[in-house]
Amino acid sequence: MSEQTLQALLAERVTIYAQSDRPRELIDEGIEKLFKEVVGDAFRSYGDFGGAIKEAVKAALPANVSDVFELQRYNALVANALRERWAAAALQSTVLEQADKVIAEVLDGDGLITGEISLRALLNEFIIEHKDQAAEERWSEPEIRFKESEGGATTFLYIGFDPEPENSRDRFVYSSDKRSIHSLKHSLHVHIKGERETGDRFRPEERFGEVIGAKLDDNKIAVNMRVRTKWERMLASLYFGNAVLVIDCDEDEFSYGFDD
């Protein structure tokens, strides 16, 4: 085969290849890869755009963002608002996918409250927070009380709790002066919604409900309150974030652990 024949063959194959769809596919793949890299860089949490999104999220939340940022309801509202705004702007799917990842990264993390909270977990966090004070005061257990009531076919559960046990107070206090369940510092007022099986032979069923009232440090909980500790955030999310409270314990199951 002569050199001229080889050149002619190569020219023919190049012409055929150039007229096929493959060059277009390669160009599209290259553009897509480049575009993804550019968008990915723009949306990284440490980048300018990622930082701008974080600032936009904070600006969309109430003024006391440091107190309520982790509450589920606000997170959902902000995330949905950002997604709707970007979708309305007809951004390409690649941009929307990257934007969604950034939203998830900004709103995720320890402290983000899920849709269901264990009463046992909340009270355990409460005990951990007050353990040092309990050691100083020689308290053996917190004061935790449950009081159930019914209204028609509806069941309510009032949960009062206080770091100081009743038996540590002045032994000469008259019975009439002892604290009522409503006098304890913190409380949850729960509307029982149902009951479910647990698969645990020691506690085969547990109830769950919606918190319709809450008290923190003797005050009805409010949006402008400072919420500092993990158990306080859990309590706040139950009231503001529409989380479900699972009644997975009894009132007499808790102590500060000094007698163990």
C-alpha cells in the first residue's frame, strides 16, 4: 500500500468521523465535565457562593437565629424557599443539584432536630446538664412527675421536671407547702395521639403525642427566649418544630447516678 493510499485512507476516515455524531458527543461530555467542575467550585462551602448562601439562610431566619436555627420548622421553610426561588429562575438541573447539596450542608449537623424526640433522651440530657449542681447539693435524683388527664375522648399528659428533688427541701415544710407538679421549673403538656408496639418485651408499647404547651425556667416558652443547652433545644423543637414526643419511660426511672 503506497503512502498516497494511506493518506487518502486517513483523510477518508477523518471525514467520515467528523460527519458522525461522535465528535458532538465528545464535545458535549467535555463541556458538561467543565461545567460541573466550575459549578462545584462555586458551590463549595468555603467558596464565595457557598458563603453567600449561608448568609442568605441566616438572613431568612428570625432575628434570634442563634436560638432557633436548629428548629426543624424554620430549616424546612428556608430550604423550600431557596429551592422555589432557584427553580423559578429556570436554573439548569446541574446548578439546582449542586444548590440542593449546599442547602443540605448548611442546614445539617448536630443540633438539627428530627421529626421525633424521645422523652427518655430529653430527660437524660437534662440530667447531664444538672449533674454538677446535683453533686454540689447532694441531690440523688431530679424531681420528675407525670400527670394524666382526659377531656372527652382525648388524653393529655402533663410532665413536670425540676433539677431539685422534693425530698431535699426543708424536712419541716408542711405538706400543703410542697410543690405541685405545676410548680416545677420545667414542663411539657402533651396531647396523646396514639400508641405503638416497640418489639421490646420489657416495654412492649409506647405512647406518642404532640406538645401543646411547654415551660422553661418557670416561664412559658417563647420564640425570643435564649435556648442554650441540648435538652432546651429539644424541648423548644417539640413546641415550635412540630416534632413528635415519644413517651418511652416512666417518671421514676431517673437519677443522677451517685448511688449506683
